[in-house]
Amino acid sequence: MCIRDRSMARARRIYDCDEGYLEVRVSNEPAVGLYTKLGYSKVKRNYGYYLDGEDAWVMAVNLDEF
């Protein structure tokens, strides 16, 4: 089991949760690509999320797989 899988499994166990979320700048395509490869998917766009007015993607991952 890789470190990511162990981390996700531990988060699921410790926090008793089924899903994990994060926010990432819409313009940060490398990060969006990385999170997508890690199993996250875009679930919502938060308009004007950052202080400079940029939007953020809310991304989620299902922790039941870990």
C-alpha cells in the first residue's frame, strides 16, 4: 500500500468520514491534474473564493476505497 493510500485510510479511520475535500485555484492546472490523478473530482466552483477574486474548485475524493 502506498503512502497516499495509507494516509487516506488513516484519515477515514481517525475522523470516521467517507469523503475528503480540498479547494484549489482554478488557474492551478498542475495541481488540478495532480489531484485528479489522486482520485479527486471537481464537485463545485466557488466564485471569488480567494482574496484576489480568483475562483476555486472544490474537489472531493471518496474515502471508502481506502
